[in-house]
Amino acid sequence: MTKAVNTRTGLEIGAKGPVDKALELLDALVQPDGPHRLADLAAHTGLPKPTVHRLLGTLAANGFATALAGGRYRAGPRLLGLAATALADSPELRLARPVLADLRLRTGQLAHYSVRDGDTAVHLAQSEPADTYRIPLRAGGVVPLHSSAVGLAMLSALPPEEVTAALDSTPLPAVTPHTITDPEAVRAALDDVRIQGFAVDDEYTEPDVRAVAAPVLGADGLPVGAIGIIGPTFTLDDAGVALYGPMVRAAAGLISPSNGGSSPIGLVQ
């Protein structure tokens, strides 16, 4: 069972107000495997069932939730409309979509675009090959910055104080046995990203899955997102990383507002 770039961190968690509770419930409603039972929503949010039931009533009355048979709920039409409007209004996404399609065609890998939300990366758009091995990636999915190529790419372009907040505020969780959880080791990896211009996730988030990503920079030089490719380790091997890494880096440059974002048809050879 996450908004555009912000700087929220785990240190800012306090007592939950009504708005916090409603936002957590909205987040729960859009998680996979819906529609969701009230008990599942309560478990995901950590809120009492009566509170969840009351909030669901308010959300449903305003079109942000839809009640279904069997006591299940899903995102309502107004919530879906807001999400669609926000995505359609994003200049980076408008530029990214054709680049994602081109990157998919050139590499044969799933291409995706993500943004930062505190110490996580949120996947917003993807272009998936028709015939491919199933990759556990979906729009709206969230991964830790330190364990994902898109996250490492964005971290590499952040100011030092924001990197420190992301890596040192709380222990870094091990998503797989390959995840780098030592902050100093992550910092060393970020140095490599800055040198080569792209990050590599070598089974850090999902076993037998590798990813390559590069930061998309705003006019101020700070990351507004990251673009990357992801695939099984046997199709995205070391030779593939060496070949596709510069292509991903060039793709990020095409849509970076800092470069005037032009999204032409072709990438670099």
C-alpha cells in the first residue's frame, strides 16, 4: 500500500491533524490491489477504524473516494481528475514522454521518469516495451532514494546539506541484500554518479533487476526529477550499462529546463 519535488524528511513528523489523516487516507486509496477494505486502509494509515470510516464518508461525499459493494473503497473521480490535471500540466512530463518512448525503443528496456518526495523517489510516467519481462514498476510507486538509480541520480545533484538530511536522519533500510545502507558508501557512489553522469541500481531495490538513471536539472541546477531505464540483470548487464548509460544521460539533458528542454525525436547514438 506519495507531488512534485519537496524537501520533507522524517524529522518533520509530528502529531497528526485532520488534514494529515485525510492525506494519508488518500494515499492509501491509490495503492495497488484495490479496491481496499476499511480494515486494510486503517492498517495502512495506522488510524482507528472509526476515524477512517468518518473520513471515508467525507471523501466520498466530495467525490474523492468511491464506496463499492462489500465495504470496499477506491479513489473517486475528483481525486483521479486532480491527478490527471497535475500530470498533464507538468512541463517536465510533457517533455519527458516522447523521450521515454524513444529511450525505450533504443534500449529495449522499460524507461521511466521519477521525482523526489523527501527521502523517496516517486515514479510518475513510464514507457514499457510490448514484449518484456515483467518489471515491478508502476506510476505512483515509491522507492527510497538510496536504493534506486533515479534516487541516487537526484541525490547526486542535491546540495550537501540535503544529502546529509536524506542519508543521516534515520538508518537506511535494506530493501534487498544488495542495498547499500552505509551512508558513507552511498556518498562514494554519488561521487561516481557525478563523474559519469548517471547512476546504477545493481539489484538494490529488486533482486535480479538493474537500473540506470540520470538527473533532470531545473534552471537553478537542482534536480526536478530523474529519467532512467530498468530491466532484468541478464538484459541490462555490464556491457548494457556501459552502452545505455550515456544515452540515459543524454536523455536527461534533453528534458532538463536548465538546458532549455527541447525533447527532439532522436537521442544520441
